[in-house]
Amino acid sequence: MKLYSHPFSSYSQKALIALYENGTPFEYRSLEEPSANAELASLWPLKKFPVLVDSGRTILESSAIIEHLQIHHSGPVRLIPDGDAGVEVRMLDRIFDNYVMTPMQKIVLDRRRAEPDRDACGVTEARGLLDDIYAWLDEHLTDRAWAVGDTFTLADCAAAPSLFYADWAHEIPATRANLRAYRARLLARPSVVRAVDEARPYRRYFPLGAPDRD
């Protein structure tokens, strides 16, 4: 089984956290390597990552990769529960991807553009969306250890990299104590620690400047 990903990529970290949670063996095809990039292009013309290749099957998108892992390479940590809890896990997964990761990436990618091509209005909207979702998540996390109760799930795999980088791009206010504490719990989780540590050599890629606090 091969995973094409980059250590500094938020969506790559999401898939890596799931793999590390269960100690699932795989070959890490880091996209720092030109040969891995060429292989990725042959597998997926859009060249988005992560991409998993398992027994001749190519699995795209981090959420689908994690679902595939649970079906075909299950381990002691069940990241997607059955029934209503599974629905909530998938809902929170989409919330973190769409309403934390996406506006965070808008802010970051805009900074990489040449000054004349920047979208100040779009960045303002992205920051406003982050403020709104920070408020919603802060309330949602009241009396919760993890995104969906007491168990670490797919939703937390999505939350860890999205909140990790979002706080760099648009800091979570001190008034959002539940959300800040949740982010701290995520960053103390061994699987997340491993993913973050593997990304440290590439912090120069963060165009806003990586803070020293993490």
C-alpha cells in the first residue's frame, strides 16, 4: 500500500493521522521526491493529494482514504462508528474540511500570489467565515473531549490539521476557550504529534510565517 502525500500538506496529515492511529503499514511516497510526483501524475491527472494505492486500486480524497482503510485495514481505533454517531462524524468531517480548511487555504494561497493578483475581499470573507465557525465549534465542543464525544474519530483527523494551520492564518481568539483547549488536545495526540513533527522541516513553505508557539 502506497500513500502519495507531502508532510506539510493539511489533507495529507489528515490521512497520515488515520494511518498512525492504527499503526497501519504503508509505503510513504513523499512528494518532495521527483519520482513520486511523476507517479502521482500518472495516477491522478489533477495531481491533488493525498492519493492511496492499494492492491491496484487508486483511492482519492482524504475522507475516502480513511473510509477505505477502515473497511480493508481495520485496526484497534475505529474512526467511523456505525449508526447515528457515524452520521455525526461524517458531518463534522465535512465541516472541518469545508469551513475551516477551505477558508484557511484561501488566506494562505492568496499570500502566495503576486500583489496585483491578490483578492483582499475574498480574504476578508474567509476570515469572517473562520470567525463564525470558531464560534460554532466553541459551543459545539462544550463538555466534549473530541469532536463527537469521548472517542477519537475521522472528524478529529480532519480537525487536527485544519485547526493547526487555521490558528496560524487567523488566530483562534482567547475567548474561544473550548476550541483552543480542543486544539491543544489534538496537538498532544501521539498520531498528530508524529504528523506535525514530520512537517517541521517544511515550515518555510508557510507564506504567512510559521509561529514559534507550535
